Amino acid sequence: MAGNRTFTMIKPDAVRNGHIGDILAQMCKAGFRIVAMKYTKLSAEKAGEFYAVHKERPFYGELVEFMSSGPIVAAILEKDNAVADFRTLIGATNPAEAAPGTIRALYATSIGENAVHGADSDENALIEGNFHFAGTEMF
């Protein structure tokens, strides 16, 4: 059964380019409710911990450097079928392959700087949300 919560981060590129408001508006317009949200900056250590699943991949170092390069907006979103619906909303990892109107088609500049992160499963959404938020920060 699909869950009703997912985790996202508006990445440093989209924050730097002034897209926070537009991206949040698109999420809300798509029917997502913000359950938790914070504007923060990941240290290299925290970014490395968050993306540890990719530690052996060749892009890991660049990913950690990028994700700790500036502020992010971390959020937990709620909606029926949240993970799948959010992944549809954000579009393909490569913005050149993202469907028109998706967040990445509109705001991403490259595969590496692709504007937003979206959890890829209900299990990871829970893990990732708990990484960033205490239970008292979710409403």
C-alpha cells in the first residue's frame, strides 16, 4: 500500500537561483500539504551521511560538495500516494528528459544540479524525513 508522506529537499542550486517560492507553490498546487519544513544548510559530514547509499559511486564526492555548498529547504509532504505522485511532479533526474511543466524541467540546470530531491520509496521517505526532522517538528 502506498504511503501518504514523502520527503523532499529544494537543493542549493534552486535556492541560489531564487526558486523556493515557485517550487513550493507548485507542490501545494499539486495537492501536497507541508507537514514539516526548514531552511537549513547541510555540513559536508551531514550531506555525506544523508547520501551514504551512494558512497561507492563515482559522483559521491561531487554530490556531497554540491549539497553542502549552500542552503536547502527540507520538507515532508503529505498526500495520498505521495512518493509516486511527487516523483511524477518533479520529473526525470536529467532535466533534458523531464516532462514539460515538471519541477526539474522548469528549474533544474543539469543532472547534477537538478533543483529538488524526492524520496524514491515509502521506506526511504520515512528514513529521510526522520534524518532531518524530530517528531515534534512534524504537524
